[in-house]
Amino acid sequence: MGGAQFPMSILNAACHKVTRPMGYDNIRVWRRDFEIACSLWKKHYIDETRKQHRQEDVITMYLEPNRDDRDYLYGRLLALADNFEESVLRKQGVKDRPTNAIKLMSNFTAKPYTTWGTLWKQLTPYLKSANGGSWFRNEVDDVMALFKEGDFEDNKALSPMFLLGYSCQRRASRRKAQEISQKNNSNN
């Protein structure tokens, strides 16, 4: 792009497309497209903060555990639900099935508060099969504690910032699971 900003029409189209994962035939293709959309929006946010000379709001592609932006936090919650259900399904031998988080992503971006309630109900059987999923509940509690008063209950549509929260949380959760797996393998 030669240092120029991406047109908003491209950015919005990328966000719109990837928040509808059930429109994809292949979940792996969707994940690739999702990461591309995140990169586009990351560049946009970086360009905006540079224009406004605000160093404190610089976006990274690493999980920012203390970032309290509503949309970022909702993205993190969705990623935690996705990772949790995916891990339970993997242990049950189920592969390549979209999780409830993926199925509900379109609704989640439009109405995050009400959709989170629906998603939580759908996770109940997985919580039972994972003996309560204490690690998952703890991580959800940590994210919930970061919401400013009234932000969680705000049901307005999410901005593309939620893409970055989802992506960063998903990568951090995968990295943590790999570290635990490697540690367990080296202890055996």
C-alpha cells in the first residue's frame, strides 16, 4: 500500500465476511481469512493512533491481558468459549465441527450481551463433561472483571476491535495449551 491507509470499504467488507463463518465451506479457510482481516484492522488502528499521536492505545497482535476495551474483551470471551468447546470436542474425538461460538459469531457481533447468554447455556453440557471446566471459568472470570461498569450489559454491535481480541486470546490459549502439553510430555 506504500504507506497509504486501506480504504474503509475494504476493511468493513473484510470484517463483515469473517464475522459470518458459517458462510464458509471450510473452517480452515475461514480461520486464514479471519487472521488476514485482523491484520488489516490492526494496520488501520496503528495508523489511527499514529495520526493522533496516542502511544497508549497502540494495538499489538499479542494478548493484552489488562486492555479494558469492551469490544476487545467480548472478542476474548468468544475465543475462550471457542477454545474450550473445541478442546472438549477434541477429547471426545470430534474433529472439524464448528463450535457454538463459531456458529453464533454473526449474532454475537450484532448483540454480544444476549448472545453470550445463549452461548453460555450451550456450553453447559461441555462444562459438565469437563468436570466444571474450572480453568475455563477462571479465565472467563478474569476477562469479565476487566469490563467497565455497564459495558458488559451494553448490547450494541461490536466494532472490528473484537476481531483483535478474539485472535489474540485464541493464539494465547493455543500457546498455553502447547506449553502444558510439552511440559507433560517431558515429564513422562
